[in-house]
Amino acid sequence: MSRLKPLLYCCVLAAPLICASCTSGSDPAATAPKAAAAKTPAADAIKVVSQRLKTTGLLPGELIPYESVAVYSKVTGFVRWIKVDRGSRVRTGQVIAQLDAPEIVSERGEAQAKLQSARSQLLAVQAKLAADQSTYEKLKAAAATPGVVAKNELVVALQAAQADTADVQTAESNASAARQSLQSVREMEGYLQIRAPFDGVVTERNVHPGALVGPASGTVAALPIVRIETLARLRLVVPVPETYVAGIPIGAKVSFTVPAFPGETFTGRIARISHALDEKTRTMPVELDVMNPAERLAPGSFSDVLWPVERARPTLFVPSSAVASTLERIFVVRVKDSVAEWVDVKTGVTTGSLTEVFGNLHAGETILAHGTDEVRPGSRLATRLVSSEAKGSQ
């Protein structure tokens, strides 16, 4: 047994040497590709897709009356009575308040007296003109016989008739001015009746009988007599972001919701587009006509609008995760011939899991499914394609 121990020890020491010699004797060309593959990282990749955008976005909106007016008095006077109050329904031309203004009544009497005086003066000069013209005609007829009428008398009679004609014209102008003055006073007197400008509902009342009102109350700081609004038809004003303004379909039906009726959807039609962006918000106000015959919707309510977003032609889409950004740029990582490169893009609308992009890209090109700045331009990559369904973009 003592002789076998050295022999076993030698065999154990020789075994690693034999294995090492076998390994060193293998073919280097067969192991090189495996080592290179182990050094090249593999990453999920996806194809850039081209499709036409047709989706909806959620935008805020505000309901306002189709017509709204603050009613002020055109003349100064005291409120004699007012028949309407908050919530009253009015019709076009309906008298809603009566004012008292004694000075207007006095002005009307004065204007009537001036008109009567002007008419009397007109009648007097017209009578004088008729008499002088008659005298002239008679003298002219008598002058046909030589020596009966002196030529000087005929000239005097003619000049008197001409002067009377001028007086008649002046009297007619005075009578016309007096008549217009009286008409003006009567119109002012008509302003003592406050009438509704259109069918609607009184949403605000600020005066009571005995209150003094007048044109000065039309200033910004003053309150109107009443405020009347149209509630059966409303305007839904939607500030549309700049990226959504292309191809707004006039007449399209749009759905919206309001907090007062959770779970219920209302509709309106796109009716008016401002065609100009607000410089501060970079949005374009768009108005929808909303019919509200039951007057369930209230002006001033905020709403969530399901806004239709469409493009006139197909655009490029990539997974949202493929878009990477730094402090300086937004980009995707394109893989071409197993080499990575950064491609700067601008993002558009996000729909489902896809984001619309604009840049030096083409449909069918391969990009990393998960963009990151850790993959530097020029890096070699092994990629594997993954599914690229355009979810939510149809």
C-alpha cells in the first residue's frame, strides 16, 4: 500500500496537464464566432410603420350662451317698475321695465311747440309769396300796354316775389328741423321702455323700482339692469392645440361630457373656426353648436371633449418606448447593418402604444424598441424583431 500512494499522486497531477494539452490543441477558428457573439449585445427592434392617423383626443371645453347681452338704459331716468327677475323667460320686443324721466316729457312739449311755430311761419311766408306772385303777374300783364305800368314797379314786384320764395325755403327748412327734433325726442321717450332684444332667459337682475339708471351705467364698472341669455342653443368653445388644428372637419359631430351628468354623453357640431392661434396658449378656439331644447346644460359648465384628430396623408409611427430624449435632443436609435445611429425626430400625436414622429426616417426601417442614450452612435448591435401592431391608431 505504501508503494501505491506515490503512483496515485502522480496520476492526479498529470490529469490537468493532459486536459490542458487537449484544449490547447482545439481549432481557434471554431471558437472565434462564439466569442464575438458574446461581446455583441442583442436588443429588441421594431419596424417603423406608416399609416393614416385617425383617432380622438380628450380636450377641455366650456359652454357659453349662443347669445348674451347686458341690458342698459339709453336715457337717464328712474325705474318705475320692472316685470322680470332672475330666471324669467322673455320674448323679442317684450317690455321688461318702464322708466320715468319728466325732463323728456318737457322736451317733447317744447319740440312740439317749435314745430307748430315753424309750420305757422311757413304758412305765412307761403301766403305772402302767393300774393306777391299774383301782383307781379298782374303788373306784367298790364305792362303789355305801353304807358300803363312803370317798368320800375314791375321790377320791384319781381324782386318781392323772389324774396318771398327764399323765405319759403327757409321756413320749410326750419319746419323740417323742428319735425326731426320732435321725432328725436319721441324716440328718446321710447327708450323709457326697456325691451328684450331676443328670446331668452333673464340670468341676472341688478335694479329695483326707484333706482336711477342712465347711459353712464353702461361703463365697465357699472352693473346692467338685467342680463339676458339664450339657453336653448349654446356654444361649446374648445381651445384646440396647434398639433390638432390640421384638417378640422366643419360640420362633424363631436361628443362631450359635463360633470353635472356623469356617465351621459352629449353631442355638438363643429360650426366656427377662428383660423388663428392664441399667441399665449398656442391653441385655436373652435366653436361647436349645441342644441339644448330642454335647457339641461348650463352656460359656464366645463366639459371634456372627445376631439377627432385626423391627418390628410399617412405619417410614421413608432412605439412610445422607442423615443428617447436628452436635455438637447429627442431621437430614436436606428439600426442599419448592425450599427446604431441616432435620428432626431419631432413627436406628434400619441395614440395607444404608438407615437407619431417626424424626421429623417422611412417606413420599414429598423429601430430599437426601447430607445436609450446608453446605446451610443456607431455601436454594433445584434437585434431581434418584435411585433409592431398599431394599437389604437385606427
